[in-house]
Amino acid sequence: MKIHKLIEPGHVYLDLPAADVESALAAVVEVFAPTVGLAPQEVAEALIDRERLGSTSVGEGFAIPHCKTHGLRQIAIALARFTEQVPFAKDGQDGVQFVFVVLSPPDQPAAHLQVLSQIARMLKRRDLRSELLSAPDADEVAGAICRAAEAEGL
């Protein structure tokens, strides 16, 4: 499963308002879940439950909230940037401004892990992080990810 093939400009949401992890995830799934045929509240609850197990923040303003959910045939990814940093860690110290929300069918655990790994690998690139935080539109976000994936051989 190649990460760049899962990124769609229509699933990129920029400058969403959010005060905390719950409102951040709810804001993303409110617009994203219906586009993949899922109920926003169910997806938000699953993501928040996963977040309670441990923060999905990977540092430097980024997080990869993820969960497995019924009703999908393939992995779906939303990208969202918030207007302000949102505290993801329980101590409130780990501010996140950009998330990769990964929803996977329960019967595809290997693909789920592969996608998470690819995202984490790409986020090690300082140039990509900078582009994602400053991109003016969804097409630029998608393009930056495709370029980073290509550079990483993903």
C-alpha cells in the first residue's frame, strides 16, 4: 500500500479551529467521515478511545490519530491543519497543529501498520513538516506528501 495513492486533496482540511484533542478530532471527522460513508460520531469516539491509550503525537507539531473501523473497504486518510496548536498529550505539553487521520478496516492490520510506518518515516523530513504547516491549499499539501513519498521510495 503506497501512502501517496491514499492522499486525496478532497480529504485535506486546512485551518480548522480546535481547543483540545476531542474537539480537534471531532472537527476532522465531521467533514471527513461522511465522505467515506461513516458516521462522524462513531469515528470520533473510536479515535478518542485510541488516543486515551496513548497520545498519537509524533512530535514537532504532528500526530497520527488512527483506528480500525467497520464499514471501510480500504484505508482512508484525512489530513488536517488546525489554526492553533492543540494539546494532544495528557500533560498538555505536546502541541499538535497537523494530523494524519488514518481509518482502516479491521481485517487489514498489516496495511494499517504499513501506512502508519510510511507516515512516520515521511514526517522525519524537516522540509515536509515545514511545507505542511505553511501550504496555502489542499493541492499543495497533497503535492508535498507525494514528493516526500517519492524521495523516501514509498
